Amino acid sequence: MSTAICTVGFGTDEYQQIKQLRQDVLRTPIGLVLSEKDVAGEETQTHIAAIEHGQVVGSVILKPLEQDVMKLRQMAVAASHQGRGLGAKLVRFAEEEARSLGFAIIECNARITAQGFYEKLGWRTTGETFEEVGLPTIRMNKKL
């Protein structure tokens, strides 16, 4: 199956699908709901979607932090598409997008369960583990 990875506009049908995917993959399993606070400010962020047969099956968001630092956040891949390399393709696309926008460093707060995934893509941990949405998390980054 051919999966297209592209940026999508805030407020579009694809953006609504991204929000639902984030709820299904990132919030429901830990008993939380994606709130208005969680999506505040997203109109100024870059939304990346993996689309297959018109449906969003993966997504990630880029949020500028500082002049040269971009944050990768809310990485989600549909359960039906996990383990196929789609997450790695999304991260690589996001890295290229951040580089093309002039950023030198990309960082994320990775759930400990995803640390190895990011390490395989050349990311490194910075600092100690902490708790985010009730889960052990580590900050990671990569020079672009």
C-alpha cells in the first residue's frame, strides 16, 4: 500500500483526523482525553500526516521553540500500521521539514517506551527521566 506523507493545514479534515488519531493512540490507552488546552496554539504549528486511502494513519506535529530549535510532538501511528516503519518515515519527514525551515536542532519528550525507536534514528537523550501525562518520559534531541 502506498502511504503519502505530507503537511496538512490546521482546521482541515485531515487535521480533524489527526486529532482523532492522537486521542485513539496517545490518550485513550492512558485514560485521558485530548483537551482544548492540548491543542491550543496548534494553528501556528506544522502538522504532518501519513495518509493511506484518504485516511490519516500516522501523524506528528512540529512546534518552533527557539530560533534554532524545533519540537517534535504528539507522534502517533494507528495500531493497524505500527511495526511497518511508518513512524520512522514520519520522523525523517519531520526532520527534513524542520531543516528546510532553518532549524538546527529537533527535540522531543519521548515516552520511555519509545526511547529505543528514537535512538535508532540518531536521537540522543538529554537529562533525566520525568513524568508527563502520568508516564515516564525522557527529553531527546538530534542535530539537523
